[in-house]
Amino acid sequence: MRGRNPMNERTTRRRAAPRRDALTWRAAASLLLCLVTSGCTDLGQFIEETPPTVCGEGVTGASFCRDIQPILTANCAKSGCHLGTAALGAADLDLEAGHAYANIVGVRSVSARPIKRVVPAYPDSSLLYLKLLPGTPYIPRMPQSLPPLLQADINLIRQWITAGALNN
């Protein structure tokens, strides 16, 4: 086996890979050239543009951005409570617009493990909803230093969770 050098075989294999890449690029360039010359100059016609959605547009029930976030902003996302990076220390719950949804839906509570803050479709298993109800055993009512939420607001939150707690 004197004339055979394993290093030469490895070198040959390394050189083959860039050649395949070059062939792939040539094929892609040929396809693009074919599309352009055959009249498909407006490649944007194949991309559907999605119009920007308006908060709560087309939602028949409770909408997170139209109904729920304003309730959270007015009653919970306040200095010393659930606002920004200093959101109530141990609870670590920022309910400010733009952060609230990601911090509550499907997220385990820091203060009442293993309960999740919002369990889509199950308001009675959602800590957020339970904390709004008066007289829930072992769970302090929120907001603590403000009057309780209006029953209409609590009902909206329940409706939103029951409908799947969508980010709409």
C-alpha cells in the first residue's frame, strides 16, 4: 500500500464540497435568470402583504389589547406594583403594555407555585383571575392598595381567559 496516501484522499474530499456549492449557486442563478426573462419581472406579486391589524379588530369577545390591557394598566401597572423592572420584587410581574401578555399567559407564578398566572380556557385555574375574586382562600385580593375591580372588568377577564387568552 505504498503508493496510497490517505492525506491525498481527504484533500480531494475537501475540494469537492465547494464545487457542489458552486453548482448550487449556478443553478439558482440560472433559475432566476429564467424567471426574469420569461416575464416574471415582478416577483413581489407572489408575496401577500398583510395589512397592519388594529387593536381588537374583528374580535367579537374580549380582546387583550382593547379590553384586558387597559384594565391591567389602570389598576395593576402602577409604580410600586407591577410596573417595569422593579415590578413588586418577588412576584417579578411586569404588567406594563408590551410586556403583560408574555408575563402572564402560560407562565408559572413566582409566589404561588405551581399555579400558572393565566391558563388559557381555564379561568378557575388562573391565578390572575383568582386574585381578583373576593374571599378566595389563601390568595390575597388584587389590587391590594386600591379598591376591587369592577365586576364588569372581572367578567371581561374571565371571558378573555375562557376564550383561550389570545393576544388579540
